[in-house]
Amino acid sequence: MGEPEHVRSTYNDIHNIIRGASDKIASEFKPDMFIAIEGGGFFPARVLRTFLKDPSTKRNIPIQAIGLSLYESLPGTTAEQLGGEVIRTQWLGPDPGKRLLGRRVLIIDEVDDSRKTLQ
């Protein structure tokens, strides 16, 4: 099996992909809160907020952050591998249900390669 093909994308490429997704999100979901998953989710959440505004106030949609870790360090190296379980490193507080009840929350991460992060 050969090396995987890499696609090189510019900032503008990514920005335009997020802009395109924002139209669909605005018409089909209309979130009133973003939750960015620590690390990779911060950048797309921030760019998405440029294009999506709260429809009632025309203000920015608030971004909350959570930390989830799925990758584990390999002993004796700086490399990481997919871990067996998701570990919470930062959460929404002691009673997140109160903060989220009745909200239309969009959870944002940069990649969903394992399908384990949000299980």
C-alpha cells in the first residue's frame, strides 16, 4: 500500500469551504451557540461565526469550548496514536444541561476521522 495522497489547501480554500457550509447551516439548522472542540475546532468555529449571526439580534453567535482528547502519546517519542477512550480535559461547567437546555448548539471540530470523539 502506497503513501496516502495529501491535498494541500490554502487559507482561502478553507475559508471558502466554511463559507459554503455556512449557507446550508443557516438555512437548515440556525444555531444559537457554537461549541468548539479544543484545538482543531477553534479555527473553523471562528471563521463560521464571521458568516453566521444570531437571526434575532444580528449579533455574533457565542462560542463555548470543550476539551476532548482521543490521542495518546507513544512512549519514548513525540508521536501520537489513536487512544481507546475519549478523555474530557475541559468541560462546560458543573451543570452543562442548564446552559444548553433549549439552545440550538452546533458542535465544531476540524476533522471526524475516527467517529469516536462525540460518542
